[in-house]
Amino acid sequence: MRLSRFFVILILVTMISLLYVQMQVAIFQSAYAASDKESQVRDLLDTKTVLVYNINRLESAQNIGNKVLCSKTDLQFTAEDQIASLKLPAQLAKSWRVNSSVRQSHPRYNLFAYLFNLGSQAEATERIRK
């Protein structure tokens, strides 16, 4: 009877010891995870400070425009009479509109792009301002 009681106590002590070791391992794992998160936060803060510095160093277009206008330079806005506009003859404009509509209605595909599914080929079109 004494020997069986000894084995029961030995098994209980072993199980409690294993539970203790498992809890200690979980504590160390959570500590390492927290350390990794802290290092990531530090890296992100460093990146943020670099980005904020770069943004502050850049200047907006409005700020640059104000500096140019406030400085004593010979820059002036273009007057309406200095702008030249060209008008196309009606017949030429009509033929360009017809040609551009024909090109848009029949898209051409490159064989290489069709085989590898790269989409249609980009083409430049002419714009006519009235």
C-alpha cells in the first residue's frame, strides 16, 4: 500500500512540475512576442519620423508660387492677346472625327498580346479643340 501511494504522489508531483514548466514556457513566449512588437513599433516610429521630415522638407506648389510672386522677378502672367489659337478647316476636322471613330470601333490586337492575354495595344489619338 505504501508503494502505490508513493507512485501516486510521484505522478502528481510530475504532472504539477510539467504544468509549471509549460506555464513558464508560455510566459517566455509571450515576453519574446512583446519584445518583437516593441522593436516593430520602434522601427515604425523611426520610419514615421523620416517620412514626416521628408514631407516637411518638401514645399507645396502654392507655397512656391507665393514665393515667386512675392519676390521681385520679371515674371508675368500671359495676356489673352498673347495666346494664339488655331482653327482647323471644317472639312479637315470632320475627316479626323470620322477616322478616329473608325479606329475606336475596330480595335486592333497584337498577336503576341492576344496569345498571352496582355490586353489591347495602346494607341495615341489626336484631340481636336473647338
